[in-house]
Amino acid sequence: MDTSAKLDVALRKDTVERKKQQGARCLGKQRDGQFALSVGVPNACFSAAQLRALADIVERYARVGHLSTAQSMVLLGIEGQDYTQARRAVLEAGFQIRSVGRDVFHVKCCPGADYSPFGLQRTFAMVAHLEETFRALPTPQKFKIALSGCPNCCANTRLAEFGIHAAMNGWKIFVGGKMGFAPTVARELAGPVAADQVPQYLAAVLRSYRALAEPNERLSRTMERIGFDVFKGAVEECLHLPYEDLAAAARQSRLALEQEEVIGLRDAGKSRSAASIPAPG
């Protein structure tokens, strides 16, 4: 079995350059010369109607759908001239267009106490609130969130920038984890805390990260550079602050993502300008 492949140097260079730019980013051009979309729904829970709609979208526009480790469906093999229509179909079917750029990602989660025999806390309402409030907020580098509703680390809560892990009497908060080329295990920041405090901690972590990070710096590197105790102190100083400013910036970024004002679309065939595409209802 030959699994070797020749590196596409030009495509890799172009992708690396796109990754350096700020804000939301779509997957863009792939090695087969076609385009890809990362789509999903909050909580990674699909209705039968959504699955049927997704099957129709794959059949019409893509070569195949790939389930990613981040609980997204990646639509592969989209022709450039079909890209805009594929995006529109995804949004009309009730799915998110997911960014892979320098912003807050969607929340990776497990089913929690609503379904798991080991569940200690319910997860779905928490995930929906965090995504509605913070998803797509611009950050110095990618910012991943993971949430586990049982004692197990099934959602990789220790390998995300912000990990939320259920306990008998609330939630433990972990920060500074990551996967990638050199994985880093997150450190415990607080807990157990009440459910209502989780968004406050996330807002404080985001505010501190945005203020203290150097350009293109993952949270793990920021914490390593300034020290965990210094970062923790900055977070604690921000805990009392309201976070409507962060939520507003996240809403604006999501709107840009849905209206194609994002990195990775310039080569996608005859993609129309954002001004010609109304916001989804």
C-alpha cells in the first residue's frame, strides 16, 4: 500500500499566507483544485430534516462529506463556480458556516447529563449560549472551546484554549491547551464554578488573551511567556466586567462570515460580493 504524496508547495504557501491574516477564515482551496466548506450545528445534534438537507447539498455541490474531529462536517470537492450556491444552501438549511481562522471557534461538546449515563451536568444549553455570545470573535490566533458534561475528557477539554469540565457541583475551567504540531495540556484556572459564571470566565479569558498576546500567538504560548499566575491574575481582574462589547464584535464577525467577507473566498469562482448577498433571516 503506497500512501506517499507529493507536497503542493504553492498551495501550501498560499494557505500559510492566508492563515496569517486576521479574523474569520474559510477552508478555501484544497489539493484537488476544488474548494471546501466547514459546516455544523450547535451541540453537534442534527435533526432528520437537516441530515436530509445536508445529503442533498453534498449530492448537488460536493464530492464527499467528511466528519472532522472538531464535530464539523467538511464538504469537499466543491467546484469554484458552485461555491456561493453551496454556501447559500448550507445557511438556508439551518447550518453554520464555520471559521478556521483567528477567532473563537464553535464549542466541541459531549451530550452530557441529558443522555450520558456518566453525565454530571447538562451541556446543550451552555453550548448554545456560549456560541451565540462568543463564536467568531476575533482573537490573536485560533481559539478553541471544548465542554465535557461527565468526568471523562471525551470532548478533549484539556486540549483546547478554554476547557469546561463538569463536576458534581458545577464546572471546572481549564485554559491554555491546544492540539496541533506540539500539543499542550491545559491548566486548571478555576472551579467548580456555577453555570452562570462560565460565560464570565470565558469573557475574562478572551479579554485577557486579546490584551496580552503578541501577534499570531496561541494562548498556550502567551501563558508560557508571561507566566500562568500573571495570566490568571489578569483574568480575575476582568471577571466583573460586562461582555456585551465582545458579544457585539462576535455578532459582526459572524455576519461577515455568512456574507462572504472572509479570507479564503477570493479564488472561489464567480463568488458574489457581500453587498449582493442579504443576511440570512
